[in-house]
Amino acid sequence: MKAVLVREFGAPDVLRAEETADPRPGPGDVLVAVEAAGVNFIDVYRRSGVYPGPLPFVPGAEAAGVVVAVGPATDTGPGPHRIGDRVAWANQPGGYAELAVIPAHRAVAVPDTMPCTTAAAVILQGMTAHYLTHDTYQVRPGDTVLVHAAAGGMGLLLTQLVRLRGGRVIGTVSTAEKEKAARAAGAWQVLRHGQDDIAATVRELTDGEGVAAVYDGVGAPTFDASLDSLRPRGTLAVFGQSGGRVPPVDLQRLNAAGSVFVTRPNLDHHIATAGELTHRAAAVFGLVAGGRLDVHIGGSFPLERAAQAHQALEGRVSTGKLLLTTGTTNGDTS
């Protein structure tokens, strides 16, 4: 099969498509012919060595495709999955390849009406946006929240889910084009990094109160503004660090900010059981299938152009979700 391998940590050019041996499913596994894999910042962290691990490896924590073989004793989890079933997964390695071995209990069924490209574009970020708005801070009708990078794949999903729960979003973006995308997703107000004083403007827009929650996947560059934007007893969820790690924080700042809460949540802890994984994935897929949650695919690249996909993601030149596709779909809309 063809797969993208990382043999050394580094810049996007360490991503190289190679011919390698086909993997085989072991007990409890399924072998999937991958149609599409999502491109996420966690892939960047692992490629660059921010999240170190053994080398070489095939990146890609989110993908979808068709089951082509089933390992022995594979009868647990959301399945049982059979040959020909279409499945998707998140937070499992190996998606940047034509074939991937996945534990059957971590693969979820893709609805009949949903393309695998859509499933791959929404399974990881969709479930992340779901737990952030339903569990980390349960958005209530009338709440105002701040969403950083509101035109990215995560930001667009968060904005829509906040609106579906009756809240309103102040989004932050970096360009006029991204402002249009954020507003199209339903953002109430959109602020510009580098132009607006984020915290001061948030205070003005909320009559001095601040927001109920901040969803921050950027990290270091936005942390201070995020903290300063909260209302008393508000919640700051730092769910990513695309801009760098947040330095150590003096807990007294949380007192001074109004007894606020700061958390660093992780998707794995919100899909820890097969039941929770199935429930959360079904909720997200149901919203998409029902036309209530739009998935915007901003670009699709073949495996050979994985480096360009990472450059587009890290360079903040894309809106929506970026995908890698195999010969099954072979789409390239970049």
C-alpha cells in the first residue's frame, strides 16, 4: 500500500508518501481501505515532535473508509463490523494511508447517506466541538461565548453548535475572507487578531460583563485575552495549542478574574467507553445528516501532497477542514 511516513521529526517536508507492506488486522481489529483522512493540528504536533513518539510512524488521527478484512475474535465495540461496512474513527493513528488497522471498538458506523469524506472531516473535530459545548461548558440559551480561530474547521463547528444550543458567538479571525466564513456559520460578531483589542471589545459587546466561556485552540498568543474576556465564574477551555504552549499560570489570576475556571480538556477522556463514543459520534453524524450542522471542506489533497496540506494548515491560509484522500476518491480541490 501507499502510506505517508514520518522517519524524523521536523517541518512538513518530512512527510513522504512511500510504498510499504500492507498491514494485517490482529484480534479485535478491522482493516479499513481509507477513503479520506482529516488533517489536524495533533498531526502537526506529532510530526514536529512536540508530542514525541517512536519513529517511523504513519500520522493521521482521523479517517473514514470501508472495512476490507476483520481480525479474529472481533466481536466487541460499536460493531460488530463486517467486510463492506463503512466506518470512521478519531484519535487512532495511521490514517494517512491507503489501508489502516483500527481496533473495532474504536470505529463507528458511517450513516448510509453520508460520504466518507464528510465523515472523515467531522468525526474528530465534531466530537470535540460536541463535548466542549455539551460537557466542558454546557452552553445555555442566551449565553455569549468567545471562539478563537472561528473560520477554521473547529471554529466553524463550534460556532454552529453554540447557536444550536441557543448561544451567540463572538469569533476571532485573521482575514476578511475568514470573517465572511465565520459570519456565514452564524457568528454574532467577528473580531480581528492584530486589529482589535479582543478583551476590551468583548467587554464592550457584553455591556462590561464578559463571556460565559471561551473556546481557545490557539494557546499562548490568545490565552491572556481569553482570560480577560471571561465573566465572573466563566470557563476558559484551552483545547489546543496551535500557536504554542501556554506558560505556567499563577492561580491567583483566576481569583482576580472573578473565580473563573480554566481547563485543558482532551477528546480521549470524552470517548473513553464504547457507549460514550457511539453516543457522541451518533449525535454529530445525526446533526450533519439532518442538515443542522454544515461541514465545510476547505481543501482536499492526495497522499503525495501531505506536506502541502500541513503547510496550508500551519500557515493559516485555509478555511474549514483539510483532507487527504486516497485513490478511492482522488479528489484534489485545493
